[in-house]
Amino acid sequence: MIHALPYWRLSGFYFFYFALLGATAPFLALYFDHLGFSPARIGELVAIPMLMRCLAPNLWGWLGDHTGQRLLIVRLGALCTLVCFAGIFISHSYAWLALIMAAHAFFWHAVLPQFEVITLAHLREQAARYSQIRLWGSIGFIVAVVGLGRLFEWLSLDAYPWALVLIMAGIVAGSFWVPNAQPLLRPGSAEQGGFLRQLRRPGILAFYASVGLMQLSNGPYYTFLTLHLEALGYSRGVIGMLWALGVVAEILLFLIMARLLERYSLRAVLLASFLITAVRWLLLGNLADQLAILLLAQCMHAATFGAFHAASIHFIQRSFEGGQQGQGQALYATLAGIGGALGALYAGYSWSSLGPAWTFALASLAALAAAVIIALRLPPERPLTSASTS
């Protein structure tokens, strides 16, 4: 039962980890804009941490699966993230900031894939209840985005790096509070084929391709939404609340996710997520000046991130054995990083030349392409049950 789990320890870590995302996704581009960088340079700086997801998760995932020391990797990764990022106080030159973005992200992206394996190892046969723990990450995101949005209405953005350092310290503390757990191995299972052989099973590569496209489509949202809304006349406090609204919708989705996965297949959930995402980007690119439409688009975050992420985590757990789950989660992070980096880069270059409407339209096409891949290449399967998640 859920009360037998280290619920608050796991939830506390997610709270601080995603509070950092809540502090970076809406405000990092705004901070670089505050420092005087152009949209193209901002896109490049935002893309660098995402590019690190192309390398770091696979390295750390392989190390975690082969040593079993996943919690040690999480703790070292959290500590090194903090130490590397603290270098931002030394200089604000483009080259130095690019180095800081690369160095801290190399360790930051080591953390979450390994922690997801530890969480699912604690849950064991209760894997469908993952969302009830993960929702605390969404709450952390809300606290950060709303709090910092209000803070920066009366404080200079010069305080921004200090806020990130405090959140990173919380991640370090949370990592040392979490107990370890190892995933169970199922005898006679697909692990005998090895990780690369597992990737050639029907639908696996299609899933990972859709992950990359989904994150590519998120590029304009995570890089320029705050600047986009500021240009439309919204205050930073209101923008923070709008970011938070999307995550509130995500939390509500997490609360019912276990029941959705018992009723609908992972394929159906992923397909719906991609289609809703495609519509969302069109609304943000063309009608964000209308508050009612903007509120609706932010509520769609329940599908854009919540349903997509939860279904993806379960897909990976179902598709790979315990000794391969670290690499499976790492590849998920890698494809997300590649897609996110390309999304940030193309958004940075197209924002000034094509404008927000066309930039978000390209994002919509990427999400639609992911939907087509899932519809055509991912085999149908049964909804999750207690038996299928054991």
C-alpha cells in the first residue's frame, strides 16, 4: 500500500527537482534577455542544457545499470549540478555562460532517469500509482513559477541566479533523504536479448522517435512563451500564474492517471496527448492575446506534459527489464534532449524572422508528426492492470 512507501521522501525530491524546472523554463530566457542577449543567442544558450541530454543520460544510465549504484549517481549528480552552476557568479560573457549551461546540465541530466528507476523500484506492483508521487514535482514547479513571478515584479532579475542556487541546494538535500531500492528482475524475460535487441522490438523505436518530436514541438513554449506573453502586455506576475495554471491541470491529470491507464491503452493516451498538443501550439501562436483562449491552452498542459510523461514512464517500465530500465529511461531523456535542443534552436532563429505564429505552427506540425508515428507504428496493447505492472 502507498503508506508503506517512503512517500514523502520520494515526493520531496520531485518537489525540488521540478521546482528547478519551474525556475528555468519560464525565466531563463527572460534572464538572458535581461543580460542583453539577442533571441538567437538566447535560443543557443537554452539549447545547450538540452544538448547535454544527448550524452549525459546514456552515460549515467549505462553506469547505473551496470553498477547498480543509482542512488549514488543521483546524489553526486545533484551535488555537482550545484557546484558547476555556482560558477555563474564569476562572469556573464556568452562563452562563460555557455560553459556553465553545459557543465551543470551534464550532471543535472544524470539525476532524473536514475531516480525514476528508484521510484518505480519502491512502487513495485503499484507502478500505476507513480503519478501520485510525481504530482509533487508539479507542485514544486508551481511554487517556483508563481513565487519567482511575483518576486521579479519588485526585485531585479539580478537575483535570479541566487534563487536557482537555493533550489539546487534543496535537490541535494532531498537526494540524501531518499532510501535506495533496486528494480526486480523477472526470470526468463526479454532482458536475455540485451538492451539493443530490445530496441528492435515492434514499436520501441517509434515510441522514441515520437518522444523526440514531442520535445521539439515544446521548443518555442519553453524558450519564448514568457517573452511572447510580455510582448502581448501580460505582467510577469500574471505570466507566472499562467505557467502555474498549466501545471495545476497537470496535477489534476496525475490524480486520475492510474484510472485512465486502467481504462485506456498507453497507445491511446500517447496519441491523444500529441493531437491535443498540436492544437495547443496553434492557439498559443495565434490567439494568446485573448485571455479565455490562453487559459484553455494552458489547461491543455495536462495532455502536453502530464499524460505524455506518465504514459511514457509506464511504457518504458513495461518495455524493459529491471537491469535495462536505467538505459531505457536514459534514452528517453536523450531523445527528449535532442528534440528540445532542436526546438530551442529553431525557435531562436525563427522567432525574429518568421514571428511567433509561424514558429508555433512548426511546433504543431512536429506534434502532429508524432501522432502519425504512434498511430501507424505502435502496436495496440491492453490497458495497465495490477498484473501488467508487477
